[in-house]
Amino acid sequence: MSELYSASSSVSPITAILWCLYPIAVLVIIELLLGGGFDDDNDDQDGGMLIPAYSRSSV
């Protein structure tokens, strides 16, 4: 059991956090490169956000 403790105490907390976050960062970068960039304006044909509460009624 002491071997496990000595192995776990040799890893710094910053290294552990980076090992958790780098896969997410890689996936985000891949999505930005392959997904067309930062253009998030694809909700409707007029360039709006298509929020029904703000749309005019057709009655």
C-alpha cells in the first residue's frame, strides 16, 4: 500500500488537472477546425435566434 501512496504523491495537482483537461481541449480544437469555426448563426434563415417568445404572432 505504501508503494501506491508514494506513486500518487509524486504527481503534482497541476499535472493531474492538465491530464483531465487536455482531452477536452483537443476535442474542442478538432471541432473548431472541422466544424466550420465559430459561426454559430445557423438557427434560422434570417440570422436570428428563433426564440418563439419574441416572434410575432401570425393571427
